[in-house]
Amino acid sequence: MGYGFGGFLVVVGLVLALAVRDSINEVDLVMVGWIMAAVGVVVLLLTAVTLNRGGRARSRTTVTDPNGVQQVRETRTDI
């Protein structure tokens, strides 16, 4: 879903919750707005957690030559 959809839900939800004082066929638009804003915040948080999860593997190898020189090799793999 992503940041865009979460932001859209938050904006539309806050507009309904804070700017609209009406109900349509016994549906409270203020409550619908707060629910949409809350779902938008959850979507934003889940997107941030899943995209920045750090799905990377890293291995580091240290090799010492007979002369006493050490070399460090690091490999990274994105999962």
C-alpha cells in the first residue's frame, strides 16, 4: 500500500473527523473519519517497519598473511 495510501487515509479521515458535522443515512461521518485516520496511521507505521526492516545479510572475513598483514573482506547481500 505504501506511504501515499496511508497519507491519503489520514488526510481524508481528518477532514471528515474535524471539518464535517453531518451524517448520511444514520452514518456518523465524524466517527468514520477518525477510523480512517487511525487506519492511515497504522498503514504508515506498517509501511515504515516493512520497508526499513533491514533485510540484509552481512558477513565479514579477516585473513592474515604470513607477513602479518591483515585483510578484512565484507560481503553484503540484500534479501
